[in-house]
Amino acid sequence: MAWLAPLLHDDAGRGTADAGVLLTVMISIQVVAMPAVPALLGERRDTRAGLALTATVTAVGFLGLALAPATATWVWIIALGVGHGGLFPLVLALPARVGRDAAEASRFSAMAFFVGYAGAALAPVLVGVLRDRDGDFHLAFTLLAVLAALTLPAVARLRPAT
């Protein structure tokens, strides 16, 4: 998410301080959304709707910043903060919610952490490479939006928790 400040500075024409403030606001929204989104969903065992909604809002935030970073910037910042912040705790709880037993939940968790940490390690490199190649963040943030949207078919295929 640290690429947000350079995107806002370079592609949206924001000043350095303004871009930093917007990044800080987005992270602050994420911090609030992390406990708030699961609390709003309640103690429901089936969180597929929450996962789909937060993934969609995250994709909208990334796509908005990719295609129109200087237009409705606050909308994209809020969307990313709420979407990404709300998605994180839902994904962390997912293995325990959909696993049939402790062993299956453990396997899901191991896979999720492997994929999650691999993505977290590779995404900044990919964003940087694309930014260096293209001179802007449009393609990189579009790809992040596509990746967020690609989680939707997986969410739809989840079996309801019992």
C-alpha cells in the first residue's frame, strides 16, 4: 500500500504532504475497518457475502486509483480502506470457519498463509517493475483491482460454514 503515496503524487498531481496524508487516512480507515466489518457482520458463521462485498470494494478502490486517481480521490481512499481493512480479518478467520475439522482448517490456513505472504512479497516488486517500465501506476493498480476481483469466483465456490 506504500505505493499509494507515489501514485497520488506522480499520477494525481498531489503534493508530497497531501499524498502522505491520504495514505495515512487510508491506513487509519483500514485500522477501524478491521474490527468494525466483522462486528457489523455479527457472529454469522457464513461470511461469504462479507468477503464478496469487501473484495468488490477493494477492487473498486484500486481501479479508481488506476483509472482516475485525481478524480474522486477520497472515494477511492475510503473504498480501499474499508475494503482492504475489512477483507483482512475475514480472510484470517476463513480457515476456521470453513474447515470441517481442525486438520482441514490447518491445511487451509497453511495454504492461505503461503499464498498471502507470497503475494505480499511479490506484489510490491511487480508494482515497482510495472511503474518503472510504464512510468505510471495505471497498469499496476489495474492488475491489483483484477486480482481483488478474481477472489470473487473463489468466494462463490466456498461452501457455507456449518
